[in-house]
Amino acid sequence: MLVLASVLTVVPFVAVFVLALSPDGAQTIPDQLPDEVTLDNLSAVLSASSFLRWTLNSFVYSIVSVVVILLTAAMAGYAFARKRFPGSNALMWSFLATLMVPIQATLIPMFVLVSRLDGVNTFWGLIVPTLANSQAVFLMRQFIKGLPDDLFDAAKIDGAGEWTVFWRLVLPLTKPVLATLGIFVFLWHWNDFLWPLVIAQTDEMRTLTVGLSTLNAESVARARIMASAAISVIPCLVIFGVLQRYLVNSIATSGLKG
């Protein structure tokens, strides 16, 4: 069953790359495999200024979001896990309750707020509203809460302050969960469609997902669209390939305490 599920998962990606390497207008899947392979579609896409701009926008949107979300989630997770202050549990559960609110319910108020602050067609308007990630904070809180108390007691005995404990103790120990969150946050923002579609109203501010949807609306050749889609998948594969060992370590050690 796992092999079958794996095959069904891989087939769409194989189809995308086959279509991307097929000559424009050639007879290809699902009827048959192409008679020849060409790189013309890939070169045409890479030479298009709009595609390069969309790719740059997606990288800025994804990478900046990953860095800020991981840093703020780690800080908030450390505070919720190791600090005692009035209303901490109520605040944490209130924060988690936002997960039950669909983004469609807050889309219009958020757009009105950002537009009144002149954030339409800007990077900060694209990035800032997506930085409050309650799921990331919860995962960091649970991971840090499971770290041995003796480590924090030893740091306090050595005279380490809060920032020293956070930067030199917490962050190094949370590398597995940070890498795991980094993968998910990058994929969420790289594949995000709804908010970039609303806030980026000019061609030069579109992200890759929004740009590819406009290609389909403009009746661009199917092979060119598949070539664009194939190239857009590569960064996700690279990120996962680089960080997968941390993901495996996080899963392997998730049940260990002390």
C-alpha cells in the first residue's frame, strides 16, 4: 500500500517534467510518450523577465517569512514553555484558537487594514500579515517544554542571562524542530496563492503561483506552463533535500525526554 501511494504521488510530478521536456504541440501523455526531448520550453521560461521576477518575489516572500517566523516562534515558545506569568495558559490557548478561524474570514479586514497603511503592491504588505503563526509557536513550546530542566538550572548557576540561555542553549537544542518548521513554512509560503493574489495587483509584484495562474488564463502553450511548473518545484525539492536529515532526527527523538 505504501508503494502504491508513493507511485500515485510521484506520477503527477513525472507527468509535469515529461510535458515540460516535450516539443510544443507534440503528441504526449496520457496518449503516449514524446518522440523527442527538448529544452526549448525551459530556456524560454528562464529567459522571460516576468518569470524571473515572480521567482524572486516568491523567494523573498518565503525566505524572509521563514527567518522571522522561526525566530519569533522560538522566542514565544521559550516564553510559554519556561516562564511563568499570569494568564500564560489562557493566552496560549487563545492564540491557538486562531487556528479555527479560516483565512477567508479575515481576508477582507486584513486587506482593508493593509491598504490603508499603503501596503498594497509592497513586500511588507505581502509578508507581515502572514508572520503570526500560532502552529509554529505551539510546536516550539512543546519541544522546549520537553528539554531537561537540569540544563536550564545549570545555565542559571553559571550566571547565564535570558538572552544567553536562549541563543546558546535553546536555539542549538531546537535545531531539529526549527528545520522541520522551516521546511513547512517555506512550502506554505512558496505555494501560497490567495493572499498574494489579493495584495499583489501588478505584474511585477506577483509571486510564482499567481503568475503561473495568469499564464493559463492567457492561453500560453501547455508545454511552457508545465516547464514553469517544473522549475517552480525545484526549490522545494532542494530545501527538503538539504533539511531532511533534521526532519528525520526530529521524528526519531520526538519521544525522548531527559
